[in-house]
Amino acid sequence: MIFVTVGTQDKPFKRIFEMVENEIEKGTIQEEVVAQIGCTDFESDKMKVYKLMKKEQYLDYMKKATFVITHGGVGSIMDGIKMQKRVISIPRLKKYKEHVNDHQLQICEKFENDGYIIVAKNEKELESAIKNISKFKTKEYYDNNSNFVSKLKLAIDNL
């Protein structure tokens, strides 16, 4: 199963679902696809579509997925990375009026340069990413929150 998610963003993102549906039609994707579409107006007979999900259901689909296709939101990307999922990220782009600027592209490029995800900005890149996803080695994510909290506590204690 492939899980596609656009998080809880208040902007529609039809392009991501149309791209995935095209890959199903071409046969590039042969697994079941479950999509969390948020406020996007989209229907499909090729994938199971949910507007929004409870966090538990979202995490369950993420956990069961062979790989994840997501927008360029940090939360969705991090959920996949923390579960050591292979993640393909399709950033929302300003030129398509999917967002007010290209910060998602910048976020995705940083995660990709650090070896955590694959970025696909168009259909050709998505097809290539899907065909090569099994070869992609997921970089393990190490959370440094406890280190940050310790340093913050020390700084506060020394005030």
C-alpha cells in the first residue's frame, strides 16, 4: 500500500493527486493507494480517498505503507522519516498557485540534500522516483530534542 498525504494544510493540492492517479493509470503504481486529501476537491476510483483522518488512522496508514508520497510540509515529511519510510515529496509550488511562495521546495531540497527523501517537482520526476524507490536507502533520523532541552534548562538555570 502507498500512502499519499497533504497534511492539514488549508490550501488544495490537486496536482499531487492527479500525478499519482496518472502513475496508477500508466501502471507505474500497482499497489493499493490510500490518500488523505485535506481540503482538495478530488475524487478517484483508482485510490481510496479520505478528506481528513484522526491521527491514529493517519499514523496507521503511514506505518503500513510501502512508501509515502507527501507534499512539502515539514510535519508530513518528518512523520515518514521518523517511521523510517521511504518518502517522495512533491512540494507545493507558487507558480501553480498552490502556495504563497516556494518555501516547500526549499524545505524539500534541504531534506533531499541531507539524504532523507526524494523530491519530485513534476510527473516525469515522480515516475522516476517511484521506479527507483526500492533502491533508495532511508537515512536514519536522530532526534536531538533531549539535548536541546538540556541546554535550554542549563541556560535558564544560569540566569
